Amino acid sequence: MRRRNYCCLIAVAMALILFIMFMCGAISSHASVSRSHADFSVHGRALYKLDTSWPRKPEVFSGQVFAVAVNHLQGRVYVAQRGDGVPKVLVFSTDGEFLQAWNTSTLEMPHGMFLANASANPSVWITDVGNGPYGHTVKQYSPSGKLLQVLGSPGKAGSSLSPLQFDQPAEIFIHSSGEIYIVDGDGGMNNRLIKLSPDLQVLWMHGEKGQGLAQFYIPHSVAVDSFQRVWVADRGNRRIQVFNSVTGDWLGSWGSCFKDDAPYSVRFTPDQKYMVVAQLNTNQITLLEAPPIGIIGQCQVISTIQLAEDIKPHLVELDLKSADLYVAEIGAGQAQKFIPLTAAGV
């Protein structure tokens, strides 16, 4: 009888130990998941606050997150991710609800993404840097994930000769006029900035690799402001170059703000006061003062959001209605939402 009681005590003790180990593991796991939300700091003027409630089910992220696009009128957020056997696009509401996933086979390795024509007939444009039969292209999809149009030669890398034969196209920006801007060359043969008309005619192009004016080395992101200027994150040269959107003339460049890390993404806040830049290797989101019409001048850092180590912010997008900032993070495998402090009531 005594031996049986002893065995029972041992069994109970072992069960208790296993329970404690399980609970510790769960707490540790929860801490590792929430760390990317909590571990960040702001330097300079505080302009944004992290929305820790977005999205409501972060476990739906299942790959490396590369890009975000926002339909500010319909309240939809599109997140592009990579990985074997994962849906390439996840769709959320701006409130954080998970709505649907695109399980499309026509998309190999999404890189950049842009929501065009939000008011009338919205579509999602995605650059594909894959090397398979659908790669080296820019694709247009319906909001539900139906392939509508393909620009480029699927599966064939460009050689800097044909304007519409891409080699790892990095990002696309579509102006409200319907004019299209593409930066082509995420490490491939091409290093180009191309402007297309709405009917896909080449209006002007800068297409030389190098360090000189209007030359590029891995042009990674492009945005157009309200003053007819095109801003390009010239990643390999650690600078942002600026062009006249009508003529294509070179207007200037910013380099002094990017000595520690290259600019990966360029976007403007809806009021055009700030440029938002992602810097992947230093895990920073930098807000620069956006110059009004006239001289470009020198870049001035207003605020820096320092993210946790290995978050790796890649590309960003802003909600044109609320000014909410969405960050696609490769290292963390997630997208995060930051809200303006005025909207946060701070």
C-alpha cells in the first residue's frame, strides 16, 4: 500500500512538473510573438503610434511579408507574402478583420504592390520577381484575386533593351491620371525608371546602371508627390533621386540621411508634409520633411521609429484617408499598422 502511494506521489509530481513546463513554454511563446509589437522606440518628433490590435488574428501570416497596399475608400488592406504553400496575398479590413486569402498560382514571388483607381474600378498591381514561368512581370488583379493583365515577358528576364521586358521589377506606382511608374531592377540586369501612359506607351525612361545623375543601382521604390515630382529609392547607391514627372528631367538627390542604411521604400503622407522611408538593415522607419514645390534642398529627418532587431521593414504604404501607416516586415513575417498620434488621441 505504501509503495502504491509512493508511485502515485511520483506520478502527481511529474504531472505537475510537465504542467509547469508547458505553461512556461506558452508564456515564452506569447512573449516572443508580442515582442515585435512592444519592442520599438521613437526618436525625434513623435508622429505615429503602433496599433497593437491590428490585425486581430496575426497568426494568419504564414510567410515572409514583402508589401502592403491600401484601398482607403473601401477600407481594405492587401498584404503580399512569400513562401512555399502559402497564400500570396492576404486581405484585411482596416479595422483588422481577416477577410480572405488569394491562393493564386499566377504569382510566384511578390515584391511590390499598389492599389490603383480606388474610387471607380479598383485593382491591385503586383510586381513578380520570380524566375519561373510567371516571373519578371507586373500583374494587375481584381480585388478578389482574378488576374486581369500581365506586363512584361513571363519567365524571361530583361536585358535593358526592351522597356517592357523586366528583370525583377521592384515596385509600381500608378498616378490618379492613370500614368504608370515602374522601377525595374531588384538586383537583376535592369536598373531603370520607366514612365508609361495609361495605354502602356513609354513616355520617358532612365535606364543606366551607375552612380551618376539619373543612373541607378537597384532602384527599389517609387512615389509621385503633388508637385509633379517622382521620388525613387536608389537602394544600391544609398540615395533618393528626384525627377520631373512630366519631362523626366533630373531635379536632385538626397544621400546624407542614408549613410547607415539604404532607403528601401518611399511614400508620402496624405498631407504631403512627410516622406516615409523604410530602412531594412537598421530596422527603421524614417520620416523626412517633404519639401514643397521648388528646390529639393537637403533631407531632414523629423522622426525615426526604431523597430526591434531583425524585424526587417521592406516596403510601406499609407491610407490616404486616415494617414495610417502600414509596414511590411520580412524578418518578423508580418505587417504592422501605425496610426497618427492625433488620431490616437495623444
